[in-house]
Amino acid sequence: MRDSINTIQVFEHQCLWCNKGAFPLSKKQLKAFQAFYGEKGVPFYNLIHNGIKFNEYVGVIKVGKLTVEVLPKADKNDDKTLWHNLLIHMLQTVGSFKVQAPSTSTLQLKSNSILDLYFELFINEIEYLIHRGLIKKYRKVERNALALKGAINFSKHIQKNLIHQERFFVNQTVYDTDHKIHQLLYKTIRLIRTLNTSSLLTSRLGALELSFPAVSDCVVSESFFTEFQHTRKTEPYKNALDIAHLLLFNYHPDVSTGNTDVLALMFDMNLLWEQYVYVSLRRKLPTSYTVTAQSKKMFWKSKNGYNSMMIPDIVLNKDKENCIVLDTKWKNLYGKNPSPEDLRQLYVYKKYFSATKVALVYPGEQFGINEGTYYMEVSKIGVDSCAFITLPINYKPKNSSIQIEPLIESFLK
């Protein structure tokens, strides 16, 4: 699907070539992808002859004026609107695409670009913050003032005010809106203005710049976001800062010597699928069930060196008699059996977690539980079993989703 000359949609593992195919890249666009890939590479795609091939990452990459939306695909259905809506649903579920805050309860923009939806979410958040009132903080400043208010800085006062003796160079503490949080948010507003191509958002961005208070420029640092602790006053800023963090740290300006900027908001589909199943089970299972992600158990002890651990994706009722271990795989089996490696892995999980059930969870065209039993010896079937489960897609015109309810019902039987 090509919404405009600058926006295209493709599926994961598909290719784009220069000057050929359904969505041909220009030489300049291919060079920008190659420059972004660099010598170390990126996980989102690989370089092929005269083109690129996307990997298992989905999301959106904006290269210059070209926006490429990479969609997931788990069956033979080629309806890109369906997969676009499903991706948004999965991102909403795991929290990478927040819509639960009061300021983001509704999205009015009807766009085929996930990037535009992120932009609108951020704009909604800033409008909400301005409406409720921006917070102020104390900060220290040095300045020349006409009144002696604060501690006088004698060295700079003599240096600056030898002639203008009516002034005082002072160190002051002020209480205003010019602090690091607002500086980062304003920087994000300015970034979105340079990247935005939606006429529906242009006027809102202009109004935000006029409404937002004048703040100083700042250096963007990862440490601020990792070390920042929200308080009761800053809690309403959480969603806005999350989106600001996402945009600022995935924006790569001038990757090809000054002409082409890149913004990559990409998600590993295997991890997204794992998180989606985990969050869905945690929300919908009764409170009597515990749901744990990435549970660790020691597996092998080395005499010299590090020990090895096993980490299944999801464990229900860990350390209880009715323990269940699930491993998620984002691929369609198309009627085939799981790989021997995956089945062996589940056998080990069953033993080490003392699980009553173990299963592999795949996407599929319809719900199904296919159970099999492990051999205890070469020709003797034992009591240990393993199932593989397929969760179908609920095809809705506007809000596609994965049907997790049948899996819940199977656990409750």
C-alpha cells in the first residue's frame, strides 16, 4: 500500500529495491538506508544487492521524506490495514503505545502511519499538561540585575559592572518553568515539527509552540531518563516523557553527511509477541493465578567460568503444583510440527520447573491445542507431554486483535 508518494507499507522479511518492484527506492533513499546501516549494521534490516531486506522487526522508519511502515504477518492474509491495526493493538496492550491516560483516550487522526499516531499522542499529552498547568521548579541563575536580589558575585560584578555601577551581578534562585523536563519536551515539539507531514497536526504544533513557555536549550542524555524518579507533581508527565525518550533517542540526524535524517521506531516482533501474551494472560486470568515473565533457574554449573541458566518466556503459578510453562514463538507452523530444538527445550522446562503442563504458543489462523507425549526410551512412550497452541487473529474492520480467550478457558478447565 502506498498512501502517498512518501509513505509505503511492507511486511516483515520483505525486500525493497532501488528502481524496481512495487515500491522502488530512489538511489538517494537507498544510500540513506546504507549510511544508516553503517559498518556495524542495524537489526532492523540487512543490505542486499541494490536494496534492503527487513528482518523480524516491525514499526516505522522515516528516511528523509520517505516513511516506511513495516508490518507483522503470521498467515497468508495480505490485508495491510488488518495487520496495521493488529500491530497498533499489540503495542497498546504491552504499553509501547499508550492510550490509557485521560489526555490520550481518543485519537482523532485517521492515518496509515504509526509515526503520525505517536506524534498525535505526544501532542495530546502536551495539550493536557498545558491545560492542567505546567509545574515550576527551583533553579540557580547568574545574571546582571538592576536590583540587589540574591548573593552578589564579586569577581564577575567587578568585571562586568566597572562602568555600569547601577547594576549588580548576582547569583539567584528562581522558581519557574524553565527546567530539564520542559526543555526536553520543547525539544521534542521542535523535532516533531521538522518530521511532521500531516496537515492535521501542523496547526496544533504551531499552537503548542506559542503556548509553551520559553525555555533554555538542553543536551539530551540517557542518564536523565534512566535516573529520573517521578513524584506526585511529575506523574502526569510520565507518558509525554516516555514518548519524548522514544523519539529523541531513535532520531539519527544527518546520517549521510548532512542531507538525510533517520527516525527508526522499530520493535522486535518476537519480543512483542512474548510481551503481548504475557500481559494478556496477566490481565485476564483470575487473581488466583500468578503470571511471571522471564523466570530464571540454574541449569548447569561450570567448574571454571559462568553458570548457565534457563529462562522460559512465561511461567504460570511458579513453584506451585499446577505450574504451567509457556514459550512464545512468532511464526506460523502451517500445519507442521514444532522444531525438535523447541520440543527439547520444553522437556527441560517441564523437569526443572516441575510443571504439570508445558506448551509453545504460536500465532495461527484458528485456535488449536495439539498435544503430544515424549518417549521415555527409544520405543516406550512416557507420561511427560508437551503441546503447541495456536492463537488466531480476530479480524475486525477497525480493531484487529489476537484471540487469547480460548487459551484462558483451557487453563480454567
